[in-house]
Amino acid sequence: MSRTDRPHILALANQKGGVGKTTTAINLAAGLAELGNKVLLVDIDPQGNSSTGLGVRPDARKKTSYDLIVDGAALQDVVMETGIPDIMIIPANADLSSADLDIVSNEKRSYLLHDALRRPEIDPYDFDYVLIDCPPALSLLTVNALVAAHSVLVPLQCEFFALEGLSQLMLTIRDVRRSANPDLRIEGVVLTMHDRRNRLTAQVEADARANMGDLVMKTTIPRNVRISEAPSYALPVLTYDPASKGAEAYRALAREIADRHKTPEMSEA
């Protein structure tokens, strides 16, 4: 990645809850960090699960993404260390539940996160990636993430109704492209909770690849008990059980994404 392309801002979005969005945000961050990247995870989900999953206790969240977006707090006042090397976080808490109402009258309401992440004060951190964990809703917060992002990754659960909700998200992405962020692209759709023994999983994957082609990531994320256990220890699965199938899958996803952002100079090195 050239300096002008850094950091690459990637939003993780799906208005449907329970699809593995936060799990993917945490573990993709860990996978990218393992590859030698400096990563900032921006939690804009009022549930604050990314923050909890990276070990940031609720009472330690003195300043949050609410302060950044709604009150224009300085970046250095909201960025926190995590226990994972090369991953920092802007945490979230329930204050964000009112954020849509608090910014709706602001004429720049869709650009607040975009502007916050492009202030010069982010440069000394030297981040390679900024991952934004969106709320499970097509809210003004999610629109802020899509306006701020260079690309969007969509976690898609291998369940019967998975593809039905995707069309509304795609329409929202199209609207954001038309109105505010013409360069926004879809990084990909990543299939989560993938069970190769399950006929329905195979059908959902076949339908997704038939409908969306190369937009569907080659890597799939399996149903894996270690992935489910890791958040209770406030760790990514890559740290909790590095040899697990879940950890290997998220490493593969990180490599797949990182490979797309290599510059020719990096590839030759």
C-alpha cells in the first residue's frame, strides 16, 4: 500500500444481526496485525461487542466513538490500546444508541466519521487498516461508515434467508455511491458459520456465488466452537486458539484481503 492509500478504511456491514460481523471485525483485525499491519478498529455498534471482545472493559471507555462522531473529540482522546499487538480501538458504548437523533440536524451528518478519520492527527499512528464495525441496522451511523470507507465487507451467514436481506444493503451502498462516496466499492461478501456437512450451507454458498460471482470471498468462515468461545476470554480466536480451524480461516481471509491491497513495489520485495 502506498502512503497515499493508507490507511485503507474497510467497513463491515450487514443490517441483519447474528451474522458474525463483530466476530469478523475482531478476527480480521487480528489476522491483518499478524501479517505486520497496524490496525485501528472503530466500534460504532452501541452494543460495544468489538470493544469487549478486545478486552476493553466498559468502565475504561472514558471517551468513545460517540464523542468522536457527535462531539468532534480529538482522535488521540478516543483511541485506546488493546492487549493485542498492533491493534488499537476506538471503543463504543450505549451512548451511541441516541447518535442518529443527535446528529440528524447536522448538515454534515453523513460525513462526520469520514472527516474524523481524515484529520492529520491520524497520521502519526501510521495505521495500515481502519476497520469499522457497524451496527446491525441501515442507520445514520452505518451511512457514516459507508461514506468514510474505501470499501465494505459484508459477512453473510449461511442460513436460509441470508440472501434476502442483502438486496437492501446493496441499495444503500448504491445510494451512498451516488450521493456521497462515488469511490466506495464492495470488498467482498464473506460466508460465515459455514458447515460443509450441511446441505443448506452448500445451497446458500452455491446461490451466493451464482448471484454475486467474484464478489464472494474465496475464504469461508466455519462454524467453530473456538470462535464462539474466544469472546468470553476477551480475545480474538487467533490468540485464544491459534491452531484452530477458526483461526486458520480468519488468517486466510486476512491474507486474501491484504493481497488485494499490495502495491507492485511490495509484491516485488
